[in-house]
Amino acid sequence: MTVNGRPLPGGPVIASMDATKAVNFHRKDALVVSTSSALREWSQVSERRDLDVDLSDCMDRAPAVGLGLALAQPQGKVLVLDCDSTLRTNLGGLATIGESSPENLVHFVFDDVSSISTSGIPIRQVDNLDLVQMAKSSGYAKTYEFDKLEELLIGLEEVMRQAGPVFVRVKVFRDGIQLPFPERSMAEGWAEVREKLTPVENGPE
């Protein structure tokens, strides 16, 4: 398999948009925090934008934002759609999540073998960084790895049932077409989600 004429590393791998659609299929009423390339794709497929928190800035803070929402909204699921490139810049977030132990948090990391975030240039020695093992040692309750679409579609049913925090590494590739960030600003998105989560007070009888 090649992307823009460049061969991808061998082994099974999932098209990132297919992986994103699989998460959307299983999300139900979960809050979703997405960033970087994951945000570009998620905004194209999400059917509940009123429950989506977009991080088009401060991209390495997706795990921290997801953790805050999970602790503030313990009655519902919170999904973080992260990328390997953004997670690598703030690996300490794994330890913070593990120590806080939010049972309703699922942390997805789309590990892009096509290296689109770095213009197709692989980062030297990055394959030696075992994100799943780091999540385990940081205190995540469960960890999963998927590199086949059928297994992801089936496995997500179990993932969403687990008490967290749960870490899910999905091995993906992107075709090199850079999707746009959503037109909705971060502030507009936050306002929409806040309105959705704020209980409506009863008026005078």
C-alpha cells in the first residue's frame, strides 16, 4: 500500500476515516473531545456536534480536557480522540489520568503510520515508543490495540462497557488529503456543549 507514492510500513492497518466512523457508531451520548487530525475527521462524521468539544488550539491538552469533563460529568461517557503526534508532546497526561482513575473515560489514540502530521516524514525511533505499555504503567484500568477494521468494530462494544480509564491504540493510515478544521470556533463549540449540559431550571408554577 502506498500514500502519495510512498510505501507504508508493512502489517495490518485501518483507514483513519473508517476508524473514526466506527467510534461514531458506538459513541451514543458520549461527550467527545477531539484534536489535530482526529478533529478534522471527527467533525465530518459526528452526528452529535452538540456534544463535541473541538480543540483546534492547545492540541496536546485533549487528555487533560477529557479528564476534566469526565470528573465533572461522572454519569456519562467521555471519549478523547487523540493522535500519536499530539500525545507525544504531553506524555505526562497519561500519568495524571491514571492517578485520577475516571471510570467513564476512554482515551483513543490514532497512531498514524503514514506520518501525515509530519508531512510524511517518519520520526526517528518513534516506533520504539510503546504508548500502550506507557498507559498500562500509568494506571489505566484497561488497554486495547486494533489494526483491523472488523476487530475494531466488534471490539468497541467491549471497550465502551469497561470501567476506565481505558486506553485504545488504533493503527491507522491517512491518504494525504488534508481535511479542514471545522468552521465552528472552539469558543462556539464550548458554548454549545455547555448549554447542552446545563440543566434547565424549572420556572414558576
